[in-house]
Amino acid sequence: MRPPFPVGRRHELTFTAAEREARLLGPAGPVSRIWTYTDEPFGVTRLRLGDTLQARLVNRLPEHTSMHWHGIRVPNSQDGVQYLTQPPVEPGESFTYEFTPPDTGTFFFHPHCNETGQVGRGLAGILIVEGEEQEPSHADIVLANKDWRLADDGSWLPFDTPEGASRAGTFGTVRAVNGMQAFSADVPAHGDIRLRILNLDASRMIEVGVEGAEAYVIATDGNPVEPFPLHTWRLGAAMRLDVLVRAPAAGRTFQVLDYFSAEPWPLATLKTVEASLRPRPFSPKPLYASLVPRADLKNAERMSFAFSAATGAANFVQAVAQDDPLSKVLLDSLCVQDSTFWAINKVSWPNADHRRMPPPLAMLQAGKSYVFELMNATPHPHPIHLHGHMFEVLSASRSDVPRFMADTVLLHPKERIEIAFVAERGDWMFHCHILEHLEFGMMGYVRVV
Ligand SMILES: [Cu+2]
């Protein structure tokens, strides 16, 4: 039985978005100027279910920013999208977010304008909400996959390119996990090791597997699943996977690999050290079930969204109702690009020529169930993310996967996927999470009233 929702502690934390120095090409390499919220890139904040987070963002960057809490069902006012849910936090200013996460899991946070440039320099953090383990694991390891796009002298290469933005995205030059080129750690022999794998890359898809130890999937995008053996699992940008591994005997190593790269690439090398644990059968207990409301599929309203190349049509400006306050919002150059390559239902996120906030892609009713049909009319995969909700992936025409909960779903070329959810009030971004795809048009929002 799941314990009742607890009353937790209050955490008052300050995140100072600022330029810092790091040697990303190794201890003897050149210095790079990273942008982070804390002293190190991808710093981890841990809460327990029931805890309240008060997060004060202080902006010491040369441009405006925000904090979007990816996958966390926050009130709309705390969702951290410049212009849509809050004013941009300008240089020298601060903004305080406050919420009590309603779900356990592995989440992250990042800004929502100039994501290629800000996240590209390292501006992202990890938020873990604990409290769903029926049996505590013996070690809990975060693996954040994100390439760096660096020249040999440690300076940044352009984060977007026309070739990348119009195709599968621009890739980094240096692969890294947790900011480092090779991640390794010691773990207790015969221990149950929880791996929290996040794909924070701008473009890269990874296919995760474990070699040298038995591994089970225990959560997708933070949502508990009935544990099943991990063969491999694909993570598009922004997707997460929680895996429980039974470590082998002392003195052995096992690896977490990305099989999607040309040669399997080690995300982590884990070495076992003597501990007081004995060999025993491995059948992971499920995590306590999620508290996400399930859609009423019988009465759900269906809507279709086609993800395609840009059509060039930008006549949405007239479509904004005159009495809509958003019709007066002018987006600045950090939130639009100079051209568009992509569209959702033939509408592209505004570019430099059409800077007005577009109308919502769809109008929804709060508390009502929806089935969204997502169709990919392009030759590239797109990890599609809906803010503020967890949805159930009902079916996927090109993958043989069980039904699972997610906040981001990988839509393969020519694929059709159905997702279902109960709508929460607010204006919620709905976009591809390949950063150049969203910035070059594959982004919009739905309005739930
Ligand atoms: Cu995309």
C-alpha cells in the first residue's frame, strides 16, 4: 500500500545563473566559460515527496533567463516560460519559484528562451523527488548525458547551424556524462544500484543498455512502472529512465552503454567493491505507484497534431483575438530565431518577421480527458514534450513498447503515437525537445481553461 501524501520540509534555495570556469576537455585542458545555476554543471537537488521547494533564481548572465521545471506538475504560474507564464528575468534581476512537487521521480530544469545558447553552455540542473522506494537501493547514481560543443581551445562553437537546425540537430564535439568525458564510480558488490539516466543533450538520441549486470527498468520520465528487464531503451532529448541494477561480485565492472552511437559508448563504468551484502535472487519490487490522474479513455476528446517541415504560412497574427492579452506580447530575439524550418499543424513558432505571440494550438477544458494523436511527417525523430502534465503513451505505430507514462515521447519518422492525459488549467508549451527544432518553429502551446 502506498503511504499517504506526506507533509514535508521546506527548502529555500538560491540558484545563481552565472558564467563560471571549468576544464571540460580534461584537467590539463583549456578553461571553458560555462553557464550554470550552481558551482558545477547539472548540480543535483534532492527533495522528498511532500517537501516544498522555494527556488530563488538570481540572474548574473548577460541576457534574460528563467527556470522551467521539466516534467514536474507545477501550477502554471511556476512553469518558467518567458512571456507565456512569467516576464523574462532580466540581467541583475531575480525571480522566486515555489511549489510542492506532487510526484516522485527524476526531473530537471532549464531556461526556455535561447535554450541552444544557455543550455548549450551548461545551464541545466537536476531535481530528484524521493520517497517512492519500497526497498531502499544501496546506491543512487545520476547519469546526465550531454555533449559539449567546443573548439580545441575550449571556446564554444556555434550552438545552431542551418544544416543541423533543418535536419537532426547540431551535435556536440565532445561526448560527456555529468559534464565529464568519462564517468566511473565504485558501487557495493551485490548491491541494488539505482541509475537515474537523463538525456539532457540538445540533439542526440541515446539507446541505453547495461552490460555485465542484470538490469530492470523501474521508471520512465520519473513515473514508476512494473519492473521489466532492460534490453535497450531509447531516450530522445529530455527523456529519462530509472534503472535498478544488481551489482556483481567484488572486483568486477559493469557498464551503462549507449548503443545508438556508431560504436557502443560507455555512459558509465561502475566497479564493485567489497560490501557486507550476500548474493541473493534479484526481482525488484515496484516503486509506489504514481499519483498522476489517469485519463478517462471512453469519454476523452481526440485531437490531432502533425509535426512537419515549415509551410511558410505565417498568417496566424491576424488570428489572435483582439481581447487576448497575449495578442500584445512581442517576443524578443532570445525567444525567436530569424527563420523557421518546422511546424506543428502547419503553424510555426514565430520568427523575427512575426514576433507576436501566436494563438494557442488548441483550446482544452480543465479536468477533461484528451487523447492527442501525434503524427511525424518528417524523416527525423522528434521527442515531443507537453508541459505541466504526465501523459500515458497508449500506442506507437513503429515501436513495440508497453503502455507507459511520460512527459516526453519519441516520435519516430512517419510514426503515429497516441497519448492520453487529464488537462490542467493554464497555458502549456507543447514542442519538440531537440533544441534547434523548437527554436526554429516546432513549438506552440495549448490553453486549458
Ligand atoms: Cu524535433
